[in-house]
Amino acid sequence: MDNEVLKGMSMLDKVSHFCVLIGEEATVKIFQHLPKNVVEDISTSVTLINSIDKETSLAILEEFHLFTRSKSFISSGGYDYARDILYKSLGKGEADEVLAKLSRMKLASQSFAYLDAINPKQLCDFIKDESPQTIAVILSHMEAPKAADVLMQLEEDIKVKVTMQMATIKDVSPDVVRTISVVLEKKLESLLSSIVDVGGVKVVADMLNRLGPKSQDILKNINGVDTSLATKIKENMFVFEDLLNLDGEYIMKILQNVDTGDVAVAMKNATDDDMLKITGAMSQRASDRFKEEFEMLTKVKIKDIESSQRKMLDVAQKMIEEGVIDRDMDE
């Protein structure tokens, strides 16, 4: 590979030239996995290309091919296998250079592996005050779909700066990557520990209670960072399933304080067993009225079901706080 031909050429220029060389159909497939702003930058760069000489074409294609092939060798046969193959095809000097770069890339991606469990919006909140260069380094070492989700959460002006940095970013020292990773991880740990220190687990649990099914995604993300914290939050939550598992006497008290129409909507997609728990806690007259309301329902939106369940949960939560319902007796 003739490194002199590509010397001084930015990664954006290399990528745009590569897209021209592989053709429109293949480029479209690649663009489907990239953030919109990155696609715009590459497309703009492509429009500035008038022609590509044969020497540059071969150098670019060979460089992309080498990295693709090298990664394939490492994944299929391990590092030693890849090294032997590259030594034979490139010679020791150039092969060592390629392998060193691949090792740095692998190390960098491993450094930020813990970010996979973080919700894009949450991650954006963690890094939004960092410099565009730092954010670019972080996003450049994440999977493209996840990086795109985080990028779209940033303010418009920051989004543009970060995208430009990502498009022109060159090799970053492993020490720099490691330092950024450690600092970011400490920020995450600090935030999570502060929630526990101020006794905010109950506050967080109450907040998640009000989010309905969305809370499960957030809990899953927290669990990926701190399993113990996720467990504590879950223990303090009171969801609709918990309400249905209360003693029949308690369910009856809750139903007496909720409109029958709301109960019918809340139970729209319920199982037969759960329906029996509700109707079994009603008087015959109340049960008949509930069934009439339920049979009148046709198409009900999920958000309406969740809203009605929330009304029942609010009543139950208030009774628990007032001591009318002893939740511990049902656990």
C-alpha cells in the first residue's frame, strides 16, 4: 500500500472517494447505517470530487480492504493468525502498523463498552457539556446506530460541531481514550451513588411508577450500570401487577374509589385471571355495571389504558401511605 499517495488526506476525503469508487447502490446501503449529518458531510464532500486518478483509487481501495480483511482475520483466527497472514501479504513493517491501529480501535471500543446499557437521552445529558472533540471521540467508538441516537439528542449547534469533528477525526492516543472513558465512568458512578446517598430511591421509584411500561426500559438501562441500584428502585415501585396481586379486600377498597368506566378501560387487555381478581372483589351489582361498561368498549388506545391504570394506582398508593392498605401483608 502506497502510504505517500494518501498522506495528508482526511478520513472524510477517503470515505467520500471510497463511496465514489464503490458506486451508488453500495453507498446507499452504507448511508442507511450512518447518522443523517454524517451522510450530509460525506455527500457534500463527494460533490467536490471531479476525478480520481488510478493511483489514489488503488491506494484507497487497498486501505479499506486491508482493514476489513484484518478484522475478519482477527475475529476468525485470532490475533496471531491475522499477524501471520498480514506479514506474508504486506511485510512486517506495514503489517505491524495495521495491526497496531486495529488493536487501538479494539481497545477504544472496549473502553466505552459500558455505554451500551445507557439510554441515549441519559448519555446525552452526561456528555452534553463536554467539548465537541471529546464527544466526537466518545461517539466514534460506539456502534453507529447508538452513536446516531445520542447525536440526535444534542443541541443543533453542538450536533454540527461534533459531526464535523467525527468526520475529520484522526488517530487518538489510547491514553487519551482511556482517560476520557475513566472520567465518564466516574461521572456515571457519581450520579448513581448520589441518588442513593440522598435517599432518593423512593423518589425515583415514584417517578418511574408514573411512566408506565417505559419505566422498564429505564430500569433495564440502570441495571446495566448498577444492578444493586436497579433492584432497590424496583423494590420501591408499585406497578399495576402489584395492585392486582393485593388481597381481594384491598382491591375492593380501591375499586370503591375509582370510576367504573376507568376500571373497565384499565382492564381492556387484561388476562382472564386478572379479570377474575377484579370482578371477584366487586359486589354483584358493581360487577354487572363493570361488565356493561367493559362490553361497550371498542378500540381503546394504549395510552388510555395506561392512564386509567395510573388512576387506580394513585388511589392504591394513597391508601398505602395512609395505612389503609398494608402492602407488606401481601408480599
